[in-house]
Amino acid sequence: MKTRVGFAAFLTVCAASAVFSCSSESSKNVQRVLCDDYRKAMRDFVIQISDTARKVDSDFIVIPQNGQNVAWDDDAEELEPDSSYFNAIDGCGREDTFYGMNSSYDIADGEKTPENLSAEIQEMCDVYVNAGLVVLSTDYTKAVTQNIEDSFSKNAARGYISFAATERNLNVIPDYEPYNKNTSDIKKLSDAKNFLYIINPDDYNKETFISALKETDYDVIIMDLFITNNQLSKEDIDALKTKKNGGSRLVICYMSIGEAEDYRWYWSQVEEKYLYEENPEWKGNYKVCYWDPDWQKIICGENGYLSKILDSGFDGVYLDIIDAFEYFEEKGTL
């Protein structure tokens, strides 16, 4: 990774990008910045994160997870993506493509996602594939060999790179070998044949976690910036960039941008004006008005989250809660 430079210069730009067609309005004695185009607001936020990072590291990888339909307008007759958005990203992540969701859109680990819902997911993901972007598909199969093999097969048939998660909390390295394991050097996302997604390694300390990851042959590792509240260093991340078999790999950092998490380093800086409802499925995670300039400063401003990720030498970022725009579209007026 290249040395981080000039984040202060980007702060003003980052904040400005949140203005869009928004206005300020008081709600329940809280002065909120409102927005009339939630999709465009999220696209612009992702684009700004990408632009900011790539001015520091031109090869920095950006992968938004879920919310594939953010790429086109709600009233579009065809799934025609915003070219600026697609130019800002290297691929997309998708959960529950073939396993992990029921007919009510609820979590259902180990169950096949209903065919009609899976078909909708595939239709959206195929827009990304057809544009030359990489789809990273995570299925929640449980530790069921038949499910795992079926997930790998179906994802491969669609041209997706996949991970079969045996735990919804993404807290373990599965016992099975990586699908399509290889000794190739992975220089860009499109080189990858498999990935590991592990962001809650609660049963590890830093030393045992780094050691366990070094013993794997995954082409890409998606992981958190912190373990046991300690930020991983550039030395830590550099140690992970070689697979056990000797090939090089990519190490990508998870970062949620559509929710604020009360266990994060930035929580003391969070302001009520952009904090919204708690996620009932994930305690301590709160929806945020992600278009608010002050929230964006926490993410991609000077000494912000993105700055820390770049300092630690990650090859890219995996952006979660992109689908927050759907939440606000459904809520309507705040």
C-alpha cells in the first residue's frame, strides 16, 4: 500500500458530497439534515469514499455489500446502473444468495433461499457481473456439507466468488478447504477464486487470530480493523498478505457506513442529529442519516475510519449497510 497523504485536503470535499438536495429540519428537537433522494445519497457516499481512498492508493479496492439496487433509480424501467457508481467500485458483496433467507426475508441459516427471492438477487448481481465487476456471494449454509457444496456449485455457475458461512456471526474459519484453492498471486479482485469472511473472531486474541489466518489459503480475507478493541497494525496486515502456500492475497477491511455501532472507537463522537433507530436484529447498531456531513467526517474525514484502514495497510474496504437507503425509502419523512 502507498503511504497515506493529505487527508485534511479531502475533508471539505467529503462533507460537501453529503449536501445533495438535502435541507435541514428540526425533528423532535433534533436538527436533522434531510435528503430527498436516498439512493443517490448512498451512491454519492460510496463514490466519495472511493475517491478519497484512491487519491492515497490508486489500487484501493471498494466493495459495497447488499443493496445492489442502489445502483439504479427506483423508477427505472430497466436495471441501468449509474456509471459513476460502477466506476467507483470493484465489485459487490451479497448475502443469502442461495442459502440463509426465508420467504419473509428473515434470517434462516441453513435453509435454501426461496427460488423467487434468489432469482431476484441473481438478476441484480448479474448486472454487476455483466459490467465486469466481481460478485462476492456469502451463503449461510451452517456446517452442512451438502449445503456447502450446493452453494459453491450454484455460485460458480453464475460466475460469483462465494463463501459458505457455517456461522451467521462470521466468527470462525470453516473446517473445509477453500473452494478452488490455488497458488496464484492475487493482485486484483478479479484474480480471486475464493474468500474468507470473518469479522467477529471472539474466540481469538490478536496473536492467535493472525496465526490462524496465516495458515489459510484463501485468496481474499475480509476482516475487521480491530480485534479485542485493538487496532491491527500495518505489520499485522502485511503478515496476512501471503497465503500458506506462498501465493499473495488481498486483505480487505469491513466497515459499516449505514449504521453506527456503539462498540466502535468513534461512538463518543456520534451526534444525535444523525442517529436513528436501533437495528432490532443487531443490538447496539443504529441506523444513521448517512448523508449527514458530520457522519461522513467520521467515516472518511481527517483521522476518520477510512484513514485508519489505509494506515493499517489494507488492500480495500468492504462497505456494509448499503441497503440503509431502503430503510429510509420505506420510512419516508423522518
